[in-house]
Amino acid sequence: MAVQRINVLNVPVDVLRPEDIEVEILSLLDKPGAKQIIFLSIWDLLFARANTEYLVCLQKADLVLPISKSILFGARFLKQDIPVRYNPFFSIISVLAVLNKHYKSLYLFGAHKPSLMQAERNVRSTFENIQIVGRCVGYYDKMEEKNIIAAMFKASPAVVLLGSGIKNPERWVYRRRNCFNSSIFIAHKDVLDIFSKRKKYVNPKTFEKGLEIWPAIIKNPLKLFLFFPFIWYCILLVWYRIFKLNRTKENR
């Protein structure tokens, strides 16, 4: 089945079934140029409505995978096809499994050096057929960026995995997309720290229930104020449904 792109409040979201992930990843690897897979939360969706560059970044991305239950609710409410919700960390594991199966290469970019090196060791031990062709820490000096991009271009990995330490990583890739020849870029701020076991991934049962926001609220009670943009999201859904403002879907 082809990837189907729908719109939720005119922000693109892709419908991709889990059983089609391997075929889609291999298809992307055959395409020339930089490719991008983006994990989209409800907060990202609302931000895209206010930031034109990020909206265009999503529109140009090869895959936009929803990670919030609220996006699925929005698609249903707007009478769109309902996408599959993806857990970012386990989705990345699925991508690495495809790379491992087909003997592809990987570049690790982000985190502090101890975390990055431990993540590399753990990825090597788990996915023995993946060739790690390079790594670079995050939180780098701006003067080093040109050399970082040149190293990625020279390594030409199948996938570049971006962790913490890169500001606005999706837009970082989008702005520099013409600097790379052929790689899939995937960003998740905690992925390298999780691989290095310095952070824990969200419990799958908690994620399945859509309760992953609560551990974040416990750590930072100010996140309770996210209730207000959520209410705004619900108001927008009603408005778009009444006046039929949502764009139609398309096949990719």
C-alpha cells in the first residue's frame, strides 16, 4: 500500500501501516538526495500552523509520523483516514532492524561524547550487520558545522540519527538538505541517551494509553499549561469541520 498523506488542520500527516515500514524505508534509500522522517506531536502540529518554515519542512518531508493520540482524534473528527500512531524510539528500532537486515550504514549525530560513544557500542552489539560510518557529538561549536556537514557528505550513510544537542533538528536538516547526497535523516532528542542507557524510554503501556505527558508534568509542573493550547486545538478542529477548511488527502 502506498503511503497516504492526509491533513489535520492543514498540517501534513502520513498514514503508514507498520507492515509497510521495511518496503518504505528501502524505497526511500533508493531515492537520491536527503530524505527526512519526522515524528509529529500535537505541539509540533500547532507550532507548524504558526511557523511557515516548519510547515514547509513537514510538507517536504518524506514521512511525517504522528506520535500523539490527539492527532489521531483530529483526523477522525475531520473525517480523514486515521493514521497509525508511532512510538518514536521503537520506530527507530524498526528502522535499524531494516538497516541490519540489508547491511546498510548509519551515522550518529548528537548527545555528549560519553553518551554518544556508549550508544555506538550498544548499537554495534545489538545490530551487528549495521556499519557505523561516523559519529559527531551535539552541542558543538558553530564554527565546526562546516566540517560536520562535510564529514556526513563524505560518509554518505544510509541513515543519519540525530539526538540531543542539535537545535531544532528537523529544521536543521531541512535548511541543509542540499548539502547531502543521499541519506535518511531521523531526529529524536532522547534516542542516543536511551541507547547509552542514560535515559529511559517511555513505558510502552503508558504510551499506548496516551499518558506519556504525565511523567513530563511530574518533572516539570509548568507543562500543565499545555492544557490551553490543547483547548485551542479542539476549537480549531470544530471550526475546520464546520467550515470544511481541511485540505483533501493525497497519495505519496
